[in-house]
Amino acid sequence: MAMSGGLDSSVAAMLLQQQGYEVVGISLKFWVDDNSADIDAFNDAKSLAEQLEIPYYVFDYTEKFKNIVVQNFLNEYMCGRTPNPCVLCNVQLKWCSLMEKAQELNCDYIATGHYAIVNQQDNRYFISKGKDAEKDQSYVLWGLPQEYLAKTIFPLGNYTKKEVREIAQKMGFDAIASKRESYDVCFIPYNDYRSFLYRHIPHLSECCLTGNFIDKSGKIVGTHKGYPFYTIGQRKGLVVAFGTPKYVFNINAQTNEISLGDKEDLLSNNLIIKKYNLMKYAKIPSNFVGETKIRYKDKGQTSSIEQFDDYIKIQFKEPVSAITPGQSAVIYENSDVVVGGIISD
């Protein structure tokens, strides 16, 4: 059981134990800096494990995390894209590490506190949305391969966040029940990714400190502070007055130019995803129509899906706004994840 010391993983461990599983708790140390709360979190996880009388271990993956997740984060911003580090971490580090340690500790399954459900149909495993629509985390789990899903349990999938808090309270863990959530990326203190880029990319200020804002015709309309510090759809923080709202609709890393336009310029009818992972079906059915989410809080839009060897084309029924290269697009059939991938330039 992956234990972070927070409410969700703590209650997940309790539920598994109630269901008769022999639970082994582990924490994966990914990132530590001056602002990290890892030590307190690990102490909380250890304390709970002692109360539940289960074994507990901490494993250090900071070097791998830095080389895989953090480096990709830096590279993507320097290419003018907006990464989603949680998606990459889940596939290339978290689940891989959990599977590795499960084998070492002679465990049959791995479990986390995610709000999602693993289902099976026609010898295929796939993620489905969790009961709590507000907390559903299926979007960030699209990359998990079949061999991982076959060994994964999500104890909280059929609970709401409110119900999870109530479970902790009923079991006498009031301190855990009252824990607040963190919505920041774990390695970005205060969600300030710009300062993080400055600290971790040598000579960043020299290579792209300033550049030009241009309009749709290519005319220079102002000066920006460096293309890595902007994202598609951004309106605030442009520091240029136009009289009407303007939005970032294109980022050119090679020329250090950012295109600004009206809200309508953000609209698009299609996109391409690459590095995709098929879940519910081994191949996308012909003439398939599903609901595509292009960001975590997106409600999803009706779209037709066409699969090719190294990419998938998504055609929306109605135009969608601010499609952002580097982010994930996840296609659903009702509540089931069919496929997900990285939005291409």
C-alpha cells in the first residue's frame, strides 16, 4: 500500500485491512527540498502503520525522480510545451517502483489512494471514473499498462471524499480526518514553477529572458518575459494593454515569440495525441465516438477517434478552447478510459 501520510492513502490502508488483506505500507521518497513536508508526512504514515500493526518501509527514489520527472518537466517548458508531471510520474516512476517493491516484499497487489476504479472486460483491464465526480483521478492514470492494472487496487474508487473523511472519524483517526489537501505539484513550492525553472535551468535568463508578443499577422505588439513562462490560453500576466482581452494561442520556442489573439483564436476542432496507451480496447473500434478531456477539470467533449500507428486523431463535434501541447487528452466511453496520450504540437 502506497502511503503518503495523507487522508486518502491512510483510509485506503484501513479499508484493505478490514477486507482481510495482509497490508504492507511503503512510502516513496521522490523529492526533498527546504520547503518539503516529506519528513512529517512519512512520520504520519509510520505512526498509522504502527497503529494498524502493519510493516512500513520508506524507499528513496529521489535520483530517479530528478532524472525522469523533473528533467522532463524542464525540457517540456524549454520546448514551449506545458507538461503534466503527475501523468509521467505515475507511469514511469510510481507504478514501476511499486511493482518492483511488491515483488521484493512478496506482495500480490499494489494499492494507492486514488479515486478511480479498475475494471475488466474481454481480457482487458481499464480505468473507470471514481464515484466522486469532483475527486475522480482517472485522467492522470491513462498511461498505466495492462500488466500494472492487473495488479492494482483502488480501495477508494467507490467512495466520496466526504465518506472517506467519515470513515477516518469513525475509526478514531480524527487528526487524519481533518487533514487538508495539497493541490500543488509535489516538487514546485507554492506552485511557483517560474522560480523553479530559474533555479534549475542554467543561464535561463540569458537564453530567453525577453521576446516579442506578436499578433495573428506577425506584427510585434509587445515584449514578454520569456516563452517558458507562458501557457496556451493564458490571459493574465501579459503586462500589455490592448483595450480588449488577449490570450496566448501559440508559443514558438525557436524564435522566442508568443502569439496573442482573441478568445476565438483559442478554438480548434481537432488534435493529435502521441505516446498513447490503449486501455479498454486493444484497438480503437471503427467509427468510434467518445468523450475527450483535454485537461484534468475538463468536463469532456464529444469527439470521433481515429487510430494510426504512432498517433491518434481526435475530431471534436464542437470547437474546444485552449488545446495545450504537452498536456494529456483522455478519451472515455461513458465512465471508462479508452485511450490517453500526450497532445502534440
